[in-house]
Amino acid sequence: MLPAPFRLFFVAVPLLVGAGALAMAAFPRRLTAWQARSPDGSTQRIEPSDTRILMMRVMGVVVAALALLMVFANFAFIP
């Protein structure tokens, strides 16, 4: 049986990864938009294409599911 700090690490890290992945799936435009400034001082917002937004949402859900699976699988392997 592992000490409590190690068990906490193996639970906290996948939960943080899952939370970040769900945030990326929920708000992909807000997390990937850029403000570009041209030499004349004007600004322009650069956003990814719709296909990239869709893939970011899908991969965010997949990574979050894998992270939650890791949390529950840790209790099966590390009692």
C-alpha cells in the first residue's frame, strides 16, 4: 500500500488533466484565439478554423474520459 501523498498524486494529476481537457472542449475559441498587432498599430483577432475547433472538442472529451478512467483504475491497481 502506498503512502497517502503518492495516492493523492495519482488521483490529483489525472483530475487536473481531465478538468483542463474539459475546459478545452467547452471553450476552444476562447482558449486558442490570438490578438495580432500589425506594424501600423491595428489589431486583428486570429481564430482557428471550424474543423480544428471540432477536433479540439472531440480530443478534449477523449482526454478527459481517459483521465477519469485513470483515476478509477488507480484504485483497482493501487489499493
